[in-house]
Amino acid sequence: MLVMCFSKVQARARDAVVSWDPPLRPNGIITNYTLRYYIDESDDENFAVIRTTTANLTLLKPFSNYTVLIFSSTEAGMGPSAVATFHTNQDGKTVVFPAL
């Protein structure tokens, strides 16, 4: 399975919208995506399992650096991850990170 690519990360102070393109040649039909995200240099991780290629990350801490890993899954198992990093900003400001 080929690694997918992030298409956009749009971050604000307490939330972010993360979008990605599905793998070009998955090893079967994609059943879901698993997201793992955390503040850099922290032991606290958050997980989400979704079926779409966009995720809303909420309850984030302002002025923090985050790492997001996304894995696609098929009946054959979980594929390699795509990785993006972003930082949250102050309230009212939106930062858009281009495709990686």
C-alpha cells in the first residue's frame, strides 16, 4: 500500500482540520483511517478511527506543536503512516499549512 499525502492542515488555537488524499494503490478496499496525534514532547496521545479523509481535531492547547500520524486500513491490515506537524495559534487566528 502506498503512503497517502496530507493535502491541508488548517489550525486555530483549540482545533484543527486535517485533510489527506487516500493511497493511490491501496492493498484492497480501505475500511477506515486511524489518526494518532499528540503535542510534541508529550506522553499524552489521542486516537480516532474514521472513514473519511478529513478529521476535526478538537480540545487542542493553544501555542503548541502537534504531530499527526494517519494510517489507512484494509482487510489486509494497517498500512504505513503519513505524518504532518502543525502548531496551534492564538484565538481568532487561522494558520493553513500547505500540502506536505
